[in-house]
Amino acid sequence: MSLFYLDALANKEYLVLFVFHELISSRCALVAAILFFTGADTFANQELKNPFINDATTEAQNASRTPGVRVGNAETISGNVFGKGLGKRLNSGDPIQYFDTVRVGLSSAAALRFVDNTELVMGENSSLLINNLIFNPQPGTAEGVLNMTSGFLRYTSAGSRSNIIIQTSLAAIGIRGTVFDILASSTHIEVVVHEGNIVVDSNIKKALLRSGEVIKLNKDETFVISKSPSLEIRKAVQNVSQILKQSKHSFKTFKTYEISNETTTLNKLPKKCTKKLTNIVMPKYLQKYDKSKLIIMRLNTGDVFIKLLGANAPRHIRRIRNLIRQCFYDGLQFFDVKSDFAAITGDPLNTGEGGSGKTLKSEFSKIPFIAGSVGMIRDQKDPDSADSQFFIALKPLPHLTGKYTKWGLVVHGMDKIRKLPTGRPPQKPAYIVALQLLSDAPFVNISDR
């Protein structure tokens, strides 16, 4: 041992320097030095990163999680409405802040507008906790969870995309580009959809609801899906309309409430939709394929043709066919696009958390994921958790082979996929106008290309 080391040992002030010098002199210098300063638990507790999670906007989102940060404004207040932790009466024009609770009193109403221009109207005796709302400044959207404990609420999305979930005592409601009403209590909830689609997820049922549909869920685990709003929610709507009228705030009464009280029970999804694509032009070289094994994905930017690989993933192909024939994918966004990885769609919530409600057993194969490969999204920890979400590879992804089910291949229109707006979510997401089996198309033109 050198004199330098002996002096270091003799002098406690140089002990740390000695340890560090010894560490960086060893074969495991880098690892040892990191462990010395950060602790082994840093590595012991580290989890494998899911390749389909994009954390690019995490820092910006975290900034809006601070209590006191403005997430919206009280646009119209009529009567007794309290906020700021219930410690202050709200007035029209007051800011709504992260971690506020807004409570509306008897014979009162409130119209709130969030930073992404989404409007929430609250009726009398309603309460809303804003404890997990994040403003993402990059795409200019609000996302997260709002907790509704009681009362009446109308949600009006500002546009075609939304990443907010409303949590009630009995169910979570996922939203995308929608107008709907909720009436909630500790024993039951009722949701009436006026425009767009929502997903209602509870221990009782997970259902996709479309415009004009109503779901009623009870604490005793009974439910009904119909086209008939209850008298209770009709009265709540009428009451809110009258209260806001005093403050000259317009509140629309939708035709949904003019439907008779006759109840028609519906399935979770329509068994079949009759909408057919027209003006389909198929490249001549695709004539060699069986039409029953081709699907056309019409985007807002053009048409993409996908070949189904039925021999490799028969269960997944059956699921895709069924969902296509229910028009499940129509209107859904490419909510997560990484130019050096993949483009993801197939989620009614456009957040990565939604689906049709039925999972699939995996069908992994050794067929490589090349650019244009179409695979099913699943939970990283559960190989049998695929549902409706899928991704299109934008480059070869060999590390996914044998770990994700590949069920299709883009055979025309890959240029449209490469030009999809990027981000999670993109600032202006591309979306699926319609997805259709070519064999279901009434007429297909053949291009000379």
C-alpha cells in the first residue's frame, strides 16, 4: 500500500477520498461508485420499462400537479357555489385550481371551463374534487381524473380528443370528444350520451356507449342500457337549465330527453353496423390477395391496406373482424406515435387505458416485426391481456418478436403511416375514419398503379 493510502487512512478527513480512489481503481469502478453515492436500492427497485410508454411530457405535466396551479375558470356561477377547499365562495371569473373541491348548493349551478376549453356544468347539491387533473402545455390538453361524489354534471369536450376520466362511487367514465350527462349518488349513477362515445367501467359492467344511449348502474350490481333517460335526470336537466337561465348562461336540452320512457335493452356493442365505405380504390397489385384477408383503414389523410395473417393469430383475427363489423374503430385516434418506434390506436379513451372489455389469449410467433407489421398491444406483465388496441411498426422491432402477437401487415399506404403526427398525444392526432373488411365493401375500383 502506498504512502498516499497510509496517510489517507491516518487522516479521517481523507477517508472518503481514499474509498473513492479505491473504488475507481477497481474493475467494477463505475458500478461501485454509483452504489456508493446512491445506494443499491436504486437498482434493486428499478422496473423494466414498457416500450409503449412515452415519458417525454412528464416534466411538463408534473408542473401542473402543484396545489394552487390554475387549471380553469368559473365561467358562470349562479347561487351558492364553494371552492378552494370549500373555504371560499366562488364567483364568476374566479380561477379553478389543482386540488380544489367545487361544491354546488341547493338551487344553485356552476359552469366551469378548463384550460383545454372543456366545459363542465354542475347542478345543485353536486360535488367535484379536482385532485388528479394535469394540464399538458405541449398539446394544450387537460388530462387525468376528476372525482365526482354526488349530483348532476354535464361534460362538453372542446374538440375531438380528450384524456379525462370522471370517477364516481360506482364507475369510471372515459371520454373522447363527447357531450354527456351524469347523475350520481352513493347508490346509483345514470349516464346519458348526447354526442360521441364514452366507456363506462365498473365492477358490474364495462360498456361502450354511443350517442343516444343511456346506462343506469346500481350499487346492488344491477344495470340496464337503454335509450330512455329516467325522470330523475330529466328533472335535474330542467332544474339546471332554469337556474343558469337567470345568469344568462345557455344550457342546451338535447333531443335525447324527448325520447319516450319505453326502455330498449342494448348489448355492450351493436352486433353489426351497416355503414359502408365508398370510393375505394385498390392498387392493381393487391388483386392477388383474397379480399376476405384484406382490410382498408381509411384515415383522415388517406387509405391504408392491411393484410390479415390469419394462420398465425386466428383468435386475434376473429376479434379484429368482429370489432370492425361493429364499427368499433371508427373515429379512434392514433393517440401515441413515436417516429422511431410505432403508431398506436384502438383505444376508445385515447389514453392507452381503454378497450372493448374482453381480453385475448396471446398467439406469439417467430415471424419478425418488420416495418409495417401490425401487432396487438398488451400489458407488459400479462401476455394474455390484449384487447382492441394495436400498433403499426414504423421500423424493424426484433425485440418484440415472440413477445407480442402479430396479426397483420401493411401492404399499401405505409407512407400515410409514416406521416402520422407524433406525440402522446399528438397535438393534432390523425384518426381512423373507418376500418372495413374489403370483402364487405359493396364495390372496389382497381387502380392502374
